Amino acid sequence: MVRKTTLAISVSALLASAAPAFASFDMEDCNWSDEHCLLKGDPVLIPGNDSRDNLLRLLSEAKSFALPVQSMPADITRSRDVYFAYHPEWDDVDAPAAAAADKPAEESLLTKQLAALQLEPVETHQDGEQENRFVSNSADSLSQFFAALLADDSLAAEQRHALGQARLGLYAGATDEQISAALATLPAGSSALLYKTYLTGAAHFYAGDYAGADRAFTSLVDSDRPWLAETASYMLMRTTLNKSSQNSMGEYGDFDIDRIDRPAAEQAQKAAQAYLQRWPEGRYAESARGMLRRINWYLQAWPQLAGLYEQRFQQAGDAKALRGLVIEYDNVYGMQFNGRAVREAFPDAPLISYIELLRALRLNSDEKPTLTQEDLNASKPAFEQSGKLALWRNLQFNLWQATGNQAAILQAVKPAEKRPTHDILAFSEQVLYGDALMAQKQWPAARDFWLKLLKLSQDPEQQQYVQARLAATLVFSGNTEAIFAPDSAVTSLRYRSRVLKAVASPERLRQQASEGPNNEERTIALHTLLVRDLTENRFSDWLNDRKLASAITSPVVGKAFDDVNLSTFDWNGEAAEAGYVCRSLDKTVQVLSQNAKDAHALNCLGEFFRTSNTHVDLWKESAGNGVLEAAIHRKAPYGQFNRQAYYQQVIASPKAEHEDKSYALYRAIMCYAPSGYNECGGPEVEKAQRKGWFSQLKTQYPGSPWAQKLKYYW
């Protein structure tokens, strides 16, 4: 089976194996290059986004390319899956299989060539098996060589066969000595010797003998055989390029650009330019242009490299090609400037200058951006000359935000009256204005602004982004109830769920549990309410609130809602520790509603929380909600159990039965087993206190099964 790997190697492929990628924030999750790994940053141009996200959004909009963004559910009021962060399920998507339609044609061409040359079929490499300089020793390069042999009328049939057999040997790893020996009988003066020279040069190249490869390819660049002359010229560039980096690995195997052989890289640059001058539309022209980018990277010629990328971005023909170029770009610039930042614009490269200066606006350990106002002012002429002053203006707004100059933003930006559907710079500018209002705590103005922007926006992704800011504004201003008003503009279930779980009052939770817009929201509200009833000791309320489940006509189940599974409250007591009998949660709460100090019921309530881990889950949907998370944050979140408090209450109770007190002592100590860290909730208890409980259990209740079972304290 043949898998196509072109001889015209792209710089992206070489960069992938040359050094690790230092992307902005992608190291812990799915590969940004995978088609199923979507953009996870905010739908605005901000320093905090992955630079690749910013660049792809900016470039794709200019070309009207579709962005790889999360899809919007049919009904946002019933889904919590839209948020601006990595989605774990992206890692579970299988990479798309290679298109099968091309395989028969590939196989047919190579098969026909093998037959014409009277050669036996061969096992070909699979994509990804070859790295670095070996990537060109592929099935496709075999086919190209065979095509050249078959097109050369000066070759006899037996010469074509011998040369073809030798090329197969090279494909299998033959050395230049083996190739020379196999072709020793070629007649003097025959053009077949030129092909032999090419093959021995290629063997030198794959063996890392760049001097030998250089001699062979140099002798062929003026050949009267077109394929040989062009391919040899291209291979001269690759030879010197590989030579330049052969000693570039650092002590620990990491790529060290300062160890590049600069004269060899300069020679490669001249070879690439010579090739492109002679064959501007040649078969390897695209690869040669890519190699020039790599060469300029090796030479650390950053302004020149920026210009090459700027030009290439404009030439990208489709979204996939553009994404590949963005990956390549970030592998270079993200690696080079990881830990430091560009502070001046590159001539003739306003887009790249913008992206790098935006990266320099990220706050450092001193909570200050690297880019200063002086730096930005010095870069303004470069943006003016290229007609991209809007990019510089955006940088200025972001610098003001980074340095807390909100007043300057409010003075410079005017709230939009209308807005194009696709204009990310204009939208980013408006968001900065709204954020400035929030930073100055102008809550009514911020609310009105977000409402207006939400109506103006026609982009679903941007609408969700604005909804989060509107929700945050309402929470910050103490107007949480407005989020749940019948005409509320906050329709995303994710944002409504965050507010219900984190800050909603019991009264609001009851309201949403009984009259919420759908079963999903009612389920979230009721689960939160029932947990809080228990953790806040409202036992009589719990018995009444439990009845609100009748308002949920269809139970909401499944992984997407496993954090609010109402069946957890059907706990029947069977999961309690063997030897300690508990009744159902309903019966336990009934007892506590009549006597909140009942020792056995308190222990059993602790067993419910211990065995079910029921709590208000504030982690599951916390990612990618922006400033809303700051708005709903509480030092002591609602709905988190404190089993330790139950045990301590029983231990201190003079009315507790021996069985219940001994079990409470056992469980209080076990809160810290085996790690020494509290797993029961509530404040940490000193080790001396735990030792005291252990002694109390052993001395006062020596016959208890819990005293006999417990061997240590932690």
C-alpha cells in the first residue's frame, strides 16, 4: 500500500521534528494541530488567549475562512457545554482517517511504473515512520524518480531497470558503496551515470555525509536532464540546511538555536534563493519557500522571517493550510520568545507585529506587562505605513487595560450603534469598553452596555461571551434576581447554573426548581437546594423541598448532568459502614427535623455524604466562564459537606449512646486516613486532638468494634 509523502518537504513537517512546540497554553491537553481540537480561547483579541487562537481568528476573518470553533447547541437554555476553554471530550475524538479515494490511483501509478521497469512490488513506508532528512525517502519520491527514468529516452531498458533497482535499495537503506557496486557495470559516457551520481548523493545525504552529498549534487545542477538538474539544486539546499543543524542539540537533547552552523545556514539560504530564481514555479518551489522560513529562523533573522510569514499567510488557500502555517509560526516564535517578549514592530509585517506585541502585554510576575508605552509609541509608524493603524489602536487599548487606565479606554472608545457581523477588532474594542465600565464599578452603565452589545451582535459565539459578562455584572451589582427574570437576556444554562449553585438564595432555588424554564434548570436548582438544606441544617425544609421533584416531568440523567443527579437522595442506608446500621436518608432527615442533635441520625447523615460524596459541585462547569467566576466566588462556598462537624457534635454530646459516640470517634479519626489530610470537610483539626480522640476511643470504649478495628491515628 502506498501512502503519499512528497519530496517537496514542508517546513511544518521539519519543524515538528526539529524541536518541541512552545505554544501559549496548550501543553496539557489535546494537540492544537488536531482537527478535532477546537479554538478554546475567548472570541476576542486579548493577551490572555493562546497566540495561535488570536492569529487564526484575525487571519480567518480576513479570508472568510470558517473557524474551528465549538458548535452551538440547538437550545442553549438546556446545555452547559458552551464555554471558552478546552473541552475534555475533544481528546476522545479519533483523528479522521486518511482519504481512501486517493489510494487506488497512487497504488496504480507506482504499480505501473514498477511493471514498466520490470521491478518487483515493494512494501512502502507508512506516513510518520520517517523523520528529519529521511522524510523525503518516500513512496512518492520513488515514483518521481521512476517517472524521470521512464521519461528519459536516452536510457536503455536494462539501465532503467538497474537504476530503478538501485533506487529501491536506497529506499530500503542501501549505502552509497552498495549503490555504486550495484551500478558498476553502467557504460562510461552513458547518461545513466548521472542518475547513479544522484543516487549516491542521496545515499550520502541520508547517511549524514553532507560533504559527499554536496559534491554529488553540485555536479548535477547544470545537467541537461531537467529532473536531475532541478532536484539536485533543491537537494543542495536541503544538504546545507541539514548540515547547519547537525550539532544543534543541547546537553539534554533540546534544540539550541545558538548552536546552528551559521555559515552553512547562509549557504542554504543562497541555495534556496538560487533554486527559486531558476525555477520560481518549480516542483519544489513551495517547499523551498518554506525552507527559507526555516533558514531565517536558524539565522535568527526575525524581521525577515516575520515578513516571510506575513506574505505566506496572505497566500494560504484554505482554512487547513492556514492552520498549518499558524502552527509552524508559533513553533518558531513561541519557542524563540518563550519567557521573553518582542517589544518593537517588524517592518512590513503588521499582523505578526500585532500578535507578538499583544503577547508582550501578558502580565509578568510583577503584574505588569513587558510592553511599555514607549515601546508601543515607537512601533506606531510601522502600523501607520502599512495601513494597519487599527491594530496599533487595539494594542493601545489593551495596554491601558493592563496598566489599569480604564478612564482612557472609556474616553477613547465609543459604544457602537451598529456592528458588522464579522469584525473581531471592533468587537474586541467594545468588550474592552464594557470591561472598563465594570472595572470602575459603573454597574448600571455596564449592564445597559452589555444588553445593547448583545442585541447588536449576530455571532452566536460572541453572544455567549457577552452573556457571561452581563451575568457577572448583575451578580457584582447585587441584582442576581434579574438573571432569572422571564425576559432575562442571560439564557445560557451554563451561566445560570453557575449562579444558582454559587450565590442563589434558597428562595430563588425553590422558585427555579418549581417554575424554571425546563427540566434541566429545575434539576440543577433542586439538587443545589436539597444539598444546601442538608449542609445548612434545614431539615424540615428538606422534607418539603424534596416534593418539588414532582415539577420535573422527565428526569435529567447522563454524564452531562451527573453532578446534579437527584437519585443520590434516594440513599437507603445500605452503603453505610458494615456494622453500623442506618435507615434511609428520608428517615434520617425526619429524625433530625424533630431533633437536630440526634447522635445516630447525625452519624448516618455523615454516612450519606461519605458514601455518596454528594455536594454542590462547583468544579465541573467552572472553566471558560470569564469574569463570571470572579463574580460568584465565595471564600466558603455553599453546599460543601462538613462530616467532621457531625462527629464532633456526637463526641461532645452527653446523651449520645456508646455505639454512636465510639463510631463518631472512629470516623473523626478516619477523616485523616491515610494521607493525614482532612477528607471530611470543615477546618483542619490538630494532630494532638486526633491523638486525643484515639486515646478516648481506646480507653473509654475498648470493647467497641471501632476501637478494635482502628490501629492508628493520622
